[in-house]
Amino acid sequence: MSDVIVVAGKGGTGKTTMSSLIVLMLAQRGFGSVLAVDADPNSNLAESLGVKNVVTIADVVDKVALNPEVVPVGMGKESYIEFQIQSEISEEGGFDLLVMGRPEGPGCYCYINNVLRNCMAKLIKSYDHIVIDNEAGLEHFSRKTTRICDKLIVVSDETVVGMKSAQRILDLIQELGIVAKKKFLILNRKTKRCVASLKSSFKVDKVFCVSFDKAVALLSSKGESLKSLKKGSGIWADVKALGDEIWLKN
């Protein structure tokens, strides 16, 4: 059975950083095959994971839109696009990467969202873990790009705005009837002691606190990936503890 992990949260709370560290932790600890999915058109999951020259879903869709003759005779456009996307998945050490990307032309992301959902539905059985870095905020939930997941991880910081956004995400998935078998809250860049009452007030299975780590900001300022993060760093220790709690004890 594949383990679908959705990471969500307000922009600026460290959602992509946490997604990247979870992907690296799962891959490096040998928890099984991992597919990282960048479902945020404004995200930089590839850069955070140190993956270069990525072909995105938007790239493939734009190419077909500009040159429809590339679709072989007798093959539907949707089938060709999905085939090309699966062929272009970036294969890295310990994990694969699928990136949504941004379309060059005007209009909404509806078609690309549908392509992403269809691709994930077909790929899901090929991996032990699928980590989805969702769009900041609520867009993917309101469009139901993500319909079901084994683990929903909502990332927030200590700000009032971040906490309110986390609560809205948890409320929205219930309103939309989206199934999340387990729900977790990560308080990122935590400088104070975790508050035990947050588990009941947010109605999650567990609350994790991830320490503020200057090394992450330093790597980001240098444009380096989180692969360069020292394994003895505080944030890496917190993510390993998260992995122990979620994947070893459950």
C-alpha cells in the first residue's frame, strides 16, 4: 500500500523546506521508494532538493499546445501528455520528482491540475511514499486536486496568521469531504516550548515542533539545497524524530 503524504500551509511558514526534509529523511533512512510531487506552481521543491534541469507538467502541456503535430497519429493528446510526463520524471538518489510548474500562457491551472491528478493516480502504486508539496493556502483543496491522503501534515509558524491559516486548512478538508487518515501539525522555526493543548484545539493526531535553524537560512541565501544540511543539525534531528513517530510507531 502506498503512503500518500500531503504537506500544506500558508506561504512563508517553511512548507517546502519541511516537504524537502521529509523526502530526504524517508529516502536516506531506507523507508522505501519515494516520489516527491511539487504541486505548487510557485514552489521551489526541485531547488530545495538539489534537482536541476527539471521538465515540468506545464512544459509538456505548453509544448503540445504550441506543436500539436507532435502527438502520434492514433494516440490521444491526454495519453501522449501523460506518457511524456512519466518519461520525464526526474530520478535522483533515493527519490523521484514530479513537478507541476507554471504555464506560459494566460488562463487558470485547471487543465494542468487535472493532468497532475491523473498522473498521480497512475503512479501511486509504483512508490511506497508519495510526498506532495501542496500550493500555499487552500487552492488545491478547494479544487480537490488532493482527494484523499494517508497523512496530512499542516505546517505553520508561531504567528497568528500562520496558525489561523493552518486551522482553515484543517476545517476546509472536513467541509469538502476530503479524507485524511492521519492529521499532523508542524510548528516550524519554533523558539518557545510546544503547547500540549494544540493537539486537541486543532483536532490533529500529533503536534511536532521543529526548531529554528540558522543553517537552513544560510543554505537558502547561498542557493544551496538542503542535501548540504549537516545531519547533526537541530532541524534534521527534529525531522528524524518526526519520522520515528509517524513511520516507525504507526
